[in-house]
Amino acid sequence: MEKELVINSSPTEVEIALLENGKLVELHRQKTSVSFSVGDIFLGQIKKTMPSLNAAFMDIGSRKDAFLHYTDLGPQIKSLSKYTNDILKKKYNTHLLDNFEREGDNPKNGKIDNVFGKNEMVLVQVLKEPISTKGPRLSCEITLPGRYLVLAPFSDTVAVSKKIGSAEERKRLKVLVESIKPKGFGAIVRTAAEGKKVADLHTEIRELSEKWEKIYTELRVATEPGKLLSEIDKTQSILRDILSENFTKITVNSKEIYDGVRDFMKSVAPDKIGIVQMYKGSKPIFDQFEVSRQVKSSFGKTSTMPSGAYIVIEPTEAMHVIDVNSGPKALKRDQEDASLLVNAEAGEEIARQLRLRDIGGLIVIDFIDMRNNDSKVELFRIMKEFMKNDRAQHTILPLSKFGLMQITRQRVRPAVNIDTQEVCATCQGTGKSVPVILAVDNIVRDLEFILQNRPNAKLSIVAHPFLRAYLTTGFKSIQIKWFLKYRKWIKLSEDMDLDIFAYRFFDRDGDEIRLD
């Protein structure tokens, strides 16, 4: 399977599209002003405990209080709390945990009132980003993730990913990591560590230890709640988690992100640095790689598959409901075989949609009815296979006696929701069309105004492909007439996201010339 990452950077956000065999499977968006990211570490202060919820609300230096539930404290919370307060009071003067006296484990079924008092300070990590009206959800089980392993302070346990099939390799990695990890830290060895040498793992442990030292340094001078350590940016975070031998290309349209990705690749996979490419085309990068088209076709209420079958996705307050329909092109064959074939095709699309929209919580799927129990078992197996590449934690249940399949999927950030419906570009919702000739007159009017005020400007116009084609078609096209009239070549580019009669002016530096 070929994997490709396409990164579109704009002044307000960064969009990251993951393509598998040319098909869009994940879309991530990060605003440049985002305050929270999963993995960020803060110094938090207890504002109030809620015994009825067995939880606490915490001040982490933002306008909205964060939520910490007792189940997210972890067994080492007493050690973490002691470490935090000892450093704040200057009683402990090193980031190393060699000589730190740990407290006993916290009981699983205790009360949060017995752990924290009001205004108490403790290190916390963002577990889930703010969703709707809810603030971020926190955890006190601090982890420092790398590409090959995850370092966990106040623990001695070394666990190895079950996805590493060889028992001998798992044993090798466990012994290896136990011998090189710093004292007072536990570790989780990730799947990517399979076959790696001690030097690779040792380098990463040193980098993660430096992050812990940075937390210690920030904590020593902290006087109020706030962020101590930021997770790496979304692009590098995704690369760290999913980078594999199957990656064939990473294309970026921003020089800053391009340099950052190359630096990251140098440190984690220097042999694959050549797959990072800077996009210099005239078309928007998402149009060039057909990401925009796939977004518009994938985020509607209905998603149609090549066979003509389609699925309908309905979000509700409590769950997402998905209905599978065979469509008008139902195969003329045995009904049981046809149903299994359509259900299998729908299962692949559903697995893609769950990743693409980042749908979390409870998902209920109404597949086409099948009578044969073997067919139901086969569909269950197929669905687990399609969901195998989903990085979010999930659980799939077999078909119920009503023919429904239930899936629970981890939710760590709001679901991606893109409205693909557009106001009619030709009538703007009025039902009456504007003559094309007037659209050209409007461009000429604005063009002459710009040339009067900026006679030496080198201009370009970005328009919808239909409008651009109208301006450039023919031997003596409108574009050539402009050249003969103004003695300037006006470059014309296209952008599928613009309305049919919309256009924008840009100068030689690529900055937009606004006339409003």
C-alpha cells in the first residue's frame, strides 16, 4: 500500500491529507491559534473537586477550566504530586528520578477528595482536545511519546507492542530497553521499533529524557498554571505515528514546513528524506492532487461507491447511525452473495469514513440483511481487517440478531465536519443568472482600476476553471486582447474552490490585491 502526505499551509491553518493508494483516508486541520494539542503538558491547579462526578476542574492557564476524572489519575499520582510540589518548593533539585522516593500506588476505586486539596498544583497532560462546550480533558499519567517508544516517569514497567509478531523480537526489545532506559522511568515499545538497533533506541531515549529535563526546568520557575511542554506540531506528530516503509511521497507548499519536515526526517528516517518535496505548481496543491475533489465527494450525508451501492451517515446526539443500501445497480446474482458483496464494499468505505471524519463514540451500522450465519461471520472478519489501519482505539462487535453492527471508536478531538453544499454560484440563491459578459466587464473594471494606481505592477488573476477557460479560449482570446490593449501579460490561474464568476487579483509576490 502506497502512502502519501499532502500538506497545504495557509496564513490561518495547516491542512494535512493522508492518501492511501491515491484515496483520501485522513484529513487533519490545525488552526495557527490553537491553544491545546493532545500531548501538551501543563502545570495545573485544582479549582474545585466534584465528589458526585469523582472528578476535578483545573486551571491550566486558559479561559476555560479543564476536566480531570479520577480514572485518569493513574497509579503513580501520589508520586507525581509529590515530585511537582517538591520542585515548586525547591526541595528536589534534579530532573533525574534515580534518588526520588516514590509513594505507593493509588487505589483504583478511591475518591478524588482523598487525592487533591483545593488549589493544589500538579503536572497534567492533555488527553482530549476541547469538544463543543467542554474544556480539554486531562490525565496525570504523563507520557513522552517518540517514534520507537513511549517513556513514562514514575514507573519501572517495560511493555512491548503486541503487533510485533515475533516472540523472540519482543523479548529482545524488552531486555534491550530495560538495560538502557533511565532509572525511575517505564517504557512502552512501539511497533516501529521492530528490528531497530540499540543506537536508534538509545538516541530516542536521550531525546525524550531531554524533554523531561525541559519540563523540570520550566517547573522550577513556574509561579502559576500554564504550559510547560508543547507537543510537536501536527505534521510531525502524524509522521511520527504513521511513517513507514510504504510512504512514497510527502509534498508541501510551505518552505517553513518543508524545512521542518526535512529536519524531522533527518533525525528519524534519514534514508527517506528524498520523499519530501516542495510543491511549486501554479494550481492550489489540494487541486493538483485531487484532494479538494475527494473532500467534496466524501463529506456529504451520502457516500456512493463504484458499484452504485451507497451509505447514508446520520449523526445524532448519542451516536452515529450508518445505513447501507444496494442502490439501483444491484447485481443480478444469488441474493446472499450479492448482499455480502455490497456489505463488504460498504465496510471498506465505512472504515475510510470513520478515519476521514474522525468519528468517535458509538457507531451503529445497518448492513443489508443476510440469512447465512457464515456470511455474517465473514462480514465481521472483513470489517476488522478494514479497521486494522485505524490508529484510534476501537472495538467491533459481531452482527446482532437484528443485523446491526456496533463499533466504539476513541474520540480525542472534534469530528471533522465539512459542509460540501454550496450556494448556487450563478444565481447566489436568487434563481436568476448573471450574464457571463457582465462578469468579464467586472474583471476589466477592477483591472483598469489597479493598473491606474499601480502601473508597473505585475498582475495575475485566479478564477474558477470555467471562467478562466472563457478568458483564455481561442486564438484571439480575451487574455490576448488584454495584452494588446494594456501591453501587459495578465497571467490566469484556476482554483476549483472559487465560485464560477469569482476572481482574485495577486501581485508578483503572490500577495492578494483587495479592492473592498
